[in-house]
Amino acid sequence: MSVMFFAMDINAILEDGTEVTNVKGFVIDNKKVYKTSEGTILTGTKKIKTIISSTILVPVVLLSYIKNIENE
């Protein structure tokens, strides 16, 4: 299993309209995974619809790759 931590302090709006803060972004086995500070994976109606702000932890070249891979 490969894991890469690529973003933190993500503030976003979910598919169901709720707003979340302090989310972390990972790439796990070539899939984007977003987790809340409690460790809950955001998926289904709770997946991220719009990112308001975040702190990116990877170079731009890697970020372009990450944006194009599918979500968990």
C-alpha cells in the first residue's frame, strides 16, 4: 500500500451542502482520499464538491497528477 500526504487544512463544501474544515488529502494506492480530523473518509454524499482553501504540500508537477486521478 502506498500512501502520500498531499494537502492539509482543507476547507470545503461537501456534496450534501455541509462545510468541513481541517480535512487532509492523501493519495492511497493511486486514489485520492480525503479524511476529516476524526479520520472519517469523505465519500458518497459526504465527498468534497468544492475546495474553498487548502495548504498544498507537494510540488506543482505532482499536484497536476493528483488532480487527474480518481477519488476513493
